[in-house]
Amino acid sequence: MNPSSAAQAVEQAITSRRATRAFLPTPVDPALLHRLIEVASRAPSGTNMQPWKLRVIGPQARARLESALLAALDDPGFVQSEEYRYYPETFREPYLSRRRKVGWDLYGLLGVAKGDVAGMKRQSAANLRFFDAPVALMLTVDRDLEIGSWIDLGMFLQSLLIAAQGHGLQSCPQAIFARFHPVVRRELAIPESEIVVCGIAIGHADPAAPQNGLVAEREPVEGFTTWLD
């Protein structure tokens, strides 16, 4: 591949990637999944610590996990708790408006109106089922590591998503599992020494699903970049 074609392929994989929230049952070749993970492991890592830990969830473990998660979702006594602080305690502008817009854009495509508790719960249940993707992964990091390792973890995650996109697969990183971390930890035998960071769904997007039409807006370069002479 010449340099121009290589650049176009990389740009296409990055700019076409988006969070897919409905998948076809088409299986993913295990050898391809192994290759995607291998490629992602070349992500930058401070002093080569490679802090990421990934679990590929097989059919039996996944059935147990999803059953337990959906039971917790339906249990009024189960309290969702943060495994780590993802969002600020109080949102301010411009983050509040961006968050609200993408949320209501998604719910609009799903036909979920404001205040539709049942509709929101259905979407949470779909999320906990990995949106029916054929590949379900769980990403963790050791609890005693610091913010630099979380930066490395994010670069590994992005590398995995882009590698999948480059091979014609779609994906969705899913922070919801961190709110159900006691269930995830129990069902996947994850020790307390590891933080449940997120799940990852990978597969082929369902083209008929309206939610897959969501394209989140991005700020123009001038909105977040300062050019210094």
C-alpha cells in the first residue's frame, strides 16, 4: 500500500468509527479477534508497563453474566455505584449541553421521550446485553496504578476500536458495566485488586437499527486548539 492509500485507510477507520448500539448475529472469526487484540497491544505505554487487562467472555460465562446483570437491573434493592469517577460531580458548559444533546439525539432515534422510564430501562438492558454483539469483552486495570496508566489504557482501547473498524467491524465501548461492578466482578471472577473499567462490544452493525444512525457532533478544530507562534 502506498503512503497516500495507507493514510486514507487510517483516516477512514478513525472518522467512520462510532458507537454501535445494535449488532447482527454474524460471528467474528476468533483468529481475527486475536489479531485485533494483538494489534491494539502496540498502543503507546509509558515505560512499556502495558497496564491493560482484557477478558474475552465466552458463551457460557456471558449467559451467566447477562442473566445476573439483568436481574440486578430489575432488583429495586440493587444500588448502582461508581467503580471510578467517570464524569464530574457537577456538569458545566460546554460539557452539559454536549452531553444533553447526544443523549436526546439517541433517545429520539429510539423513540424514547423525556420521562419515559421504561424506555430508558429497555436501553439499559440492551446495553447490559452488549447490544447483542457476537463479541463481548471486559477491560480492567490494576487498582494501585495511577492516571498515566489510565491514559495508556485509553490508547489501548482506541487502538482496538480502530483496528476493528479497519477490518470492517463495528464496536461500542460501554461504561455501564462499571456501575454494576459487583455483579461483573462476581460473575467473571475479577479480583478486588482490579477496577472494572468498561465492556466492549464488537461485531457487524445492524443497518436497520435507527440508533446506529447517530453521528455525534464534534467541535471544529478552532474550538479546542490554540496555535502558538
